[in-house]
Amino acid sequence: MFAGQGAQTVGMGRDLAEKFDTVRDLFARADAQLGFSLTEKMFDGPASELTRTSICQPALYVHGLACLEILKSHVPDLEIAGCAGLSLGEFTAHAAAGTFSFETGLDLVAKRGAFMEEATSSVEGSMAALIGGEEADIRALAAKCDVDVANFNCPGQIVVSGKVSGIDQVIAEAQDHGIRIAQKLEVAGAYHSRLMMPAQVKLAEVLAHTPIATPVVPVVCNVEAREVNEAGEIRSTLEAQVSGSVRWSECVQHFLGKGETLFIELGPGRVLAGFMRRIDRNAKALSFSDVEGFEKTLAELG
């Protein structure tokens, strides 16, 4: 499982690069391709710069794949049953599954981040996490306030996205609709909403000319929570998720339904592992983003 935007943190990847040659080499390739030192921004920040959509998306992509490389090299008999990623993480999942090369994916996420950053500057948008409440009631409230449902993260947590005025109205009326907590998120714009359509249109043009291979392991897409294999459907689902809803809980349920019980989150923080506890407490969710976490994960894997 690969993290999405918001998971980034200053210092991410530094100790991995110091310890593992493969990570250092991967970071160097990313810096060379992008034409600036992404790793400097990852290691040293400042946080305001790393948080920029055009920076944090490639940073999370590179970091997630670096974690995967060291995991595969130290656990060569690890059988990967499938990949999934939250929002931006879906691109990392496809690179992990061989849908496109590291370089092709890096170009995609760099452009995606730039397009989305541009879209956020043209309209004042925001997002809010809603804790508790029924899905039908939240959908009705979102429609009333003219905002979109952005994320179905786990049972009891849904995120809405749209213009600031609409998000403020959602928060003001949340308790009247049975929602226990409504909290505005610290984000630069209204991701996974119709306000991202300009970015989606531009990304579609890039995807149309991007070589797409059949994934070597199943990849579940955000917008439909199903496996995608054919180039056309991979392009269309990656395009659609820019403004569409992230059905993360259903993505995880897809693998649970196939009998999978061990999930490994690759990337900063433990957001996805936290969601897993709400989705299915019987499943085991490991996560790591640094050397200490990697060693703990190795110990857990036996």
C-alpha cells in the first residue's frame, strides 16, 4: 500500500539513502530526471516547500518505490499479491506492478502535481474530514452545500472537497446531519472534486501518450475499487481519480475478499495502517518509511 499526499514529512528518506546504495541511486536518478534536487527538499525542507503539490507528489512516489526496493532485496521470497495506493499512491502502485517504468511514472506524477497545483491557484478550495454519520446523510449534506465526496477512507471517515464557502457550510451543519466531528484539513486545494477538472484534462493528454503495460500483479484503482489490467482502463481510471472519489475502504476490502491478511504500507506515517484497523481489525498492517521501521518490519515478517 502506498501513501498519498499529506503523508510527506521533512527528513523523509534521508536515513534510507545513508544506509542503502539502492536508495541513494534511485534518489539520484530522480534528481537528474527532474532537473532539481528533489532529495534536498525531502531531506531538508522547509515543510512549506515539501508540502507544495508539485513537490510532495514526486517525493512520495520516489520514497515509496525506494522502500519497496529495499524490502524486495531483503525479503526475496516475499510474494506480492497486489498493489494499491491512496490517490497519488495509485501511481506508485502501478510503477511497483510494472505498469510503467520508474522514469515514466516520475514524469507522470511530476506533471500531475504541477497541473493540480495550478488548478488550486485558480480557485479557493478546501477539504474536510467527517467522522461518524451515515454515508447517505453525508452525500445529502455535500449535495446541499455544493461540494463533492472526495474520500471514503474507512468506516466512519469520509472526506468532502470543494469551494471554501461550501466546506464551511458543511462544517457548520455537520452535527445536524448526525456527523460527530467535522474538521477542515490543512490542504492547498479541493482535491478529488470537480475543481480539479482543469488538471484532469491536462493529465489525460499526457496519459494518452504514455506507454502502459499489463501489471505483473493486480492493481486496484481508486475510483472503481476493482482490478485494472488493460491499458485503456488504466489510463481512464488514473485520469478519473483526479476529480473522482477515492474508494479506499473498498480497495482494501477487495484484497480482504481474496483472502489476503497481511498488508504493508510503504511511505511516511501510518495513515493507511490506521485505516486498516477501522476496516478489518483481523488483518495485519505493517508500515515503514525509515531504517528503524524497516528493521521492525523485517522482524515482523520473520
